[in-house]
Amino acid sequence: MADSFPMPEPHDHGLLDVGDGNRVYWEANGNPDGKPALVVHGGPGGGGKRASRTSFDPEKFRIIRFDQRGCGRSLPHAGDPSVSLEHNTTEHLIADMERLREHLGIGKWLLFGGSWAPTLMLVYAERYPERVSEMVMIATFTAGPEEVDWLYRDVGRLLPREWEAFRDAVPEADREGDLIAAYGRLLESPDEEVRLQAARAWCTWEDAVIAHESKGSPGQYSAKEGADLVAFVRICAHYFGHAGWVEPGAILRDVHRLHGIPAVFVHGRLDLSVPMKPAWDLVQAWPDAELVVIDDSGHTGSPDMGEAIRAAVARFADR
């Protein structure tokens, strides 16, 4: 199997009006007559990244990518604090996905993505199972309260110095309370430097959690700049402060709706950001799903993880 496939230039793209003053950027790559696959980005708020290489064979797949509300090339951009996030919730995003599917005239599509993306993919698929052909989920996060608490508080037991720096970047009066809400308030400040400092502190913490991933991409969160950095953290704080607008336990409770949809979860055993338990629990309750564990990978991957992801995608190419 090839190491990875080249990412061709888009053969189609646009800004889709999804209402509430939002326009979602999308693009299509690969074979216009190929198997439709929707690539869902992580974050939330992590749009705009265009990989130069891909897990999809561009001769076999019609690869659709989109930037979720408020980030990447979608408009308006949440890096501007005057842009309201009122109409930026999980319900809005799954409606955007369905509107994009209808706009492109696609009957069913494969869903693909990692980290935050599986939350969105699973909620969408449980709402519209008849629209999903297969699913490939990487480093699965389902936005449950325990997962959010782990990433922004409990994993600090392993990284006490770095976590204290993350905690101490908010006002002293907020340090023993809800840190995500405190960061959210800083990201709404009219002072640009306050927003940037908060966004940098947040991303420095996220980078600390993945710093051991020598085969992956340590340092990737702080690599964002300016408005993209602020939008990423502002949207993350907005979503995680509301547990992703997903009722606790609802994704696992409703997994029976996905029976008949083949799925592969790929998870790194060394992933400190996202514990494996949610993916494990889903696979136990989903007869058509498989969990592939990569021993040398953390949250940001490794060569072995890349191979496993490409194998999962290739399995579905001619289905």
C-alpha cells in the first residue's frame, strides 16, 4: 500500500449559505464520479488545514472537505470577537453537513475524521443513519464531561508544572472554578493582547499533553497564528464549556441506530489527550465496528497509525 496519496487540487469549491449569516467553505477533490467521502476536521475550530497528502485514493474517492462554522475559510471568522457564537453548536454543524450533502447531490457518504470529528460524525450518523455508508474514526473523542475534565484538569496529574501554568493564565479568582469558562471569558475580551495571551496559554497546554509523541506532531496546536489561533481556542472553549451540546451518554445509548454501518476506530495506545474508553465502549455495543489499537501512537499519530488508517479507508473503497 502507498505511504499516502497526493492531494489533488479541488475540482469544485464554494461557500454554502447555511443561514444565521454563516457561509461554510467546502471543496471537492479526487474523482467526481468516485465514492463520496466527507472529511470532518477536528478541533472544534480546527478548519483551514489542507493536507498535502491523504489517506484516500483520489482515483476512487470523491473527497469532500469543509470548514465548520467560524473557522478556516468559512465566514464570518470567529477570530473576530464581534462574531457571535450563538448559532455555532453541534446541532448547527450537523444541519450544515446535511445541507452540504443535499447541495452536492450525494445519497450516502463515508464519514472520516479524528479527535473532535467523531463526536460530530457519530451524532450526525445517529440522526441520519440512512445517509452514512461507512465510518473511519481516529483518536475518538465524544465530548463527554469525563473526557473534557480529563483533558483540561485530570491529566494535569501527569504534567503538574504545565497544568499549573495553564491554570494560572486565568485570573486568580477563577483558578479553582471552571477553567474552560474562564478562558472563554478571556477570549471574548475587547483587548486583542488578552485574547492572544489566553489562546497561546491554552495551546501551550494542549501541546504539553502531546509533547511525548515523538512519532507524531508535537507542537501542532501552537503552530496556529493570529486570528486562526484565537478562533480555534474560542470555539473549543465554547463547545467544551457545553459538553459539545451532546447529552451525556447519548451517543453510546443510541449506537443501536448505527447497526449495519461498517466502522473502524483507530486509536493510539499512548494518547494522553483522549482516553480509549469511549471508543472501546462503542465497539462493544456496535457489531459492525472494529477497534484497531496502535501501540506506538499518541493523539497525533505515527507511521503505523497512518498505515492502519489507509488500510481502513481502502477496505471501503470498492464497497
